[in-house]
Amino acid sequence: MEKTPDELVDFWNRRASTFPRYNETAGCYADRVLAAVEAHGLSFAGKTVLDVGAGSGQFTLKIAKKAKRVVALDVSDQMLAISQADAINLGLANVEYVVKPINEYRPAQRFDLTFASMCPALRDDDSRRWLLESAQEAAIYLGFIDYVAPGPMPRLMERYQVERKLFNSGPDMEKWLKDNGHGFAGYPLEGTWTIIYDRQEALHWCHTMLNDYGVGDPDPAFLDQCLADFWDPAARDGAGAYVFDTPYFVDLIVWERKNP
């Protein structure tokens, strides 16, 4: 069953506290993706950029360090608030935050570049066309090629008999572009995401993810059993934490306007 707009906002707001945010670690996932964009031949330097489904800012703020101006668009005010706080700490004043669904945001003029990473709102003809039409030079899209449920989720999904959900994947976008006569370049990327949570964060994450599948309160004892496999006493400088190492397989797709 499709979520209502209010339910979508509530879900993403509940995920905000454990969602990926700006990471200064050299060579992190966001760095690798953006390096691949630049290796293709696109530069963010001095550009205007629309970050669609910007979330907590893991890409937004890295792009903003090079770009002239970035608009971070998302339905979750709490995610954008996290990104905005990080922007202030970094001394970045060139990011505008817009809390709206994509079907309500129509820019007055095109951005040089549009960027979208794993954005579930980009799943039909109109939204995909909008992503391209909003770009003066190029649209950059990041989607799953394959998806491995992180941490304890496979075991929890088996227990509660739910099937994994996939947002728009890279192959889906590639097919749409081909079917509509759009040329593009595709770059498969793979590696490992490492997520580190304390107990409260891990429990919150598990509950939020299961709630999205229609599961109410999971059995606490079973949840503890599942999480126990991921406890690392040496994590967080010996304080201990749950560490989810999850393979990723994603598709970086670059579409360029023929006559900018």
C-alpha cells in the first residue's frame, strides 16, 4: 500500500537521526561517487546544483564546497535540519534548503546540474523527465544495481515474513532513458558501507525499518539476538557499538544535454 504524503514525511523524519550525513573521512562513499562524476568529465566548481532527495546532506555539503549554489530538496524537514546544522559548522552559506515533494517544486530556471541519489520519488515518467528538464548541462543519478539488506534486517525480515523493498534501481533508470531515446553513461560502483550505531540508534533504526514493512513492535528478545551478531566491543574507541558492514552495488548514471 502506498504511503500518504504525511506518512512519507513521518517515515523519513523518523529515519533522520540514523541517516547518512556529511562524512569528512577521506575516501568515504560520497567521495568515491563524486570522484567518479568528475572522472566522467563533469565539474561541480562554480555551478548551480539541485540535490534531489538530499536527505541529511552526505552529498549536499561536499558538492557545496565546490559549487556556486546548491538547493537541497527533500520532504523531510528533520533531515534537512541536520544538513543545515552541519553546513553552519562547516561555514557553508551557499546552500538553500527547500522542504517540498518534487511534484511541488518547479525552479524558475534550470540548474547547471541536477543530482539524485537513491531518491524513491523518482519512479515514474513525469518525475524522471522533471529531473532531466531541470538540468541545463547534465543530470546525475545514483541507483541500486543490487541491494543487500544491512545488519540484522535479513533475519528480521525472514522472521516477520516480509519481502525487501527496492527503490528505483539503476537498471530501471537506464531502461527508461533508452526507451525515451536519451543517451547516457553508466558506471557500476561497488564496495562496502560501514554503519556504526550505539544501542539506542540501532534499536531505533530496526524499529523504523520494520515499521515501514508494516511490522509493529518486534519481539525485544529476538531483536537482541539479531543485534548481538553485530556487536563490536572495540568500536567507537573501545566504547563498543553495533557495526553493520554491508556490500553495495550501485549504478552511477550521467545524462548530458546535447545543446546546453
